[in-house]
Amino acid sequence: MFDCIIVGAGPAGGTAAYHLAKKGHSVLVLEKESLPRYKPCGGGVSPVVAEWFDFDFSPAISLKVKTVRYTWNMEDVVLADLQTPEPIWMVRRDIFDHFLIQQAQKQGAELRDNTEVKGIEFQSDHWQVNTANGPVSGKYLIAADGAKGPMARWLGFKERKRQLGGALEAEAMTEIENPETVHFEFGLVKNGYIWNFPKADGYSIGIGAFRGGARQDLRAIVTEYSKMFDVDFKSIRQHGHPLCLWNGDQTLHTQNALLAGEAACVVDPFTAEGIRPSMFSGLKASEAIDAALAGQDDALEKYSEVIATEWGSDMKWAQRLAGVFYRVPKFGYQIGVKRPSATRRMGQLLSGEVGYKDVANNAIQRLSKGMIPGAG
């Protein structure tokens, strides 16, 4: 009988496993793929996550970037310095996720990869998790199996609050120029953006649409964009995946179980940043399970409250900002992205120096002018 079973070996699951194991709890991580495994993701990580751990992430970091290059319709270039205390990390998720799990294993956590969960049953005071390799039992359960995973549904979370987005991404293995620069394109796609994140051995190029609207041929759009970097997007393997963007406070706990990561719909609704919020939810889930194992009756309930107050309260502002910006993106690019302070503010948001509530109100007021005919 394990103290906690974690389903999913992504950033949320790895973070929870590390902290629970470090506190002396018996932890089992179940992952349906064999690690290391490819995970479609731009791979940008705020270095603020290092504050939540006591080990060096350097082996899992491909590059560090400090400059952002923006374009509108592949023109109107803006080049700006992030001005963060530490450069933003660029990681490959196969390496990063596996590294995090390996740190958890060093603390005593057990990993069973290539082990798909087939179903779950609550039995008196613990969970039985049925896998392709047989059943396992745990006092508590963390569902960290991502946007497409079945755990939330099996746990009874049939109607989660979430804004569903979609992304298409590919890895171009090629020699790169300007390895300290990330690229964002806002004019070619509606309700989202295109990105090009450098890695040590190539580019992660992707496109995302984060809000509803007219259908778009995302593949054709990003293929045209990729030509800027001498990349033939059509010739490399592409991966489409959903995004579970935050869309309001909700219950994330049930009988001896929690949702974490994209299963908990914590992705930033403005930037679609997912790794940092997933790791934050994994950290808070570990604290809640630790408290529950110590006998705190309302520990899991408090987890839902913590995510709502410490993450969701700021995401309300992110959601408002996204609602305005993506309705008037050209105006937003001109009076927002091109402002000298915009990139500095974004760096502060990513590094945790400020929250959306500190910057969004003024930005929303400026952007709202672009929604009034004849304004601005």
C-alpha cells in the first residue's frame, strides 16, 4: 500500500512525487509511456521554479534566452530584452520531465513507466488503481495525466471549468541563429500566436489558438511562417494537442484524490504557459497530501482553495486581458507589444516578480480603446 499514487510523469506529477518522497512518504508514479518520452511543447520555463526545489536544473536545460523578437505578419519587427533576474529556460520535455522524475526517484519514489492505467476503484479507505500490469493500491491519488487523460472523468469531474485551446508543434533539428532569442508572431493567426523557441540542436516551432472563433488552417499558417527560418514545416513530424486553459475557480479534490497540472486546467489563458503552473499545482498537491497523511481532515479541500487564491485569482486578470487583446490583436500589438515596457512586464510576470493584477488593469483600459470605433 503506497501513501500516494501519482498518475502521470509530467511536470505536475514529477514535482508532487519529489516533494512527497522527500518527506518520507511512499510514492508510486505511473506513466503510460516509456521515459524519456517526447512531449509536444514549446518548452519555455520560468526560472522561478528553481525556488521550489533544492537541486540544480542545469542538466535539464537546453538553452537560456534573454531576448524576444516579435513580428506582425512576419514584419514590423520588435526586438526587446526580457530583463528578468535570470534568463528564461528552454527545455526539451523528454529530458526535463525525465530529469524531474529521476530526482524524485533519488528521494525514494518508485516509477513504473510503460504502465497504462485502465481504471480506478475506491475501496473503503484507499484507491485501487488497475493498470495493464496489474492492480496497485494507494491511500491517496494525484491525477496528473494531462489534458487528454481519463483520470478526471473517472474521479467524477465530468464538467470541469476550462477554456479549450489547441496547438500544433514540431521540432526542427537544424543549426540555429541567435540562440538567446525567442520569436513570437501575432498577425498570422487569430486568437493566439506562433512561436519559435530555440534549443541547443534546433527549433521548437508551433502555433496555438487559445479562444473560440473562425476555423483556421493552422498547419498552412505555421508552414508559411517557418520559411523565415529556412524550415520546411511540412517535412517534419507534427504533433497536435489540446490545451486546458484556466477558466475559473473550481473544485479540484474528491475522496482521497486531487487533480494537478493540465488535468486541473491551470494553463495561463493569456500566454498558454503551462509548465510553471503545472509544477506549482504539483507542489501544492504534495503539501495537501502530506497534511492529509498527517491527519488534517480538510487538507484536500484546502488544496482547491489554495489553487483558487494563489493561482486562480491572478488568472482572472489574465483571462480578462486575453479577452481584450485577442479581440483587437493589431491594436494590441501597436500599443501593447511595441511599448518599451511590455517585454519587461512580461518578464516580471514569468519570473513571479509581479502578477497580472499588477499590470492588467492599465493594459485592458488601453486595449479597450481599440474596440471603440474611431478611438485611438
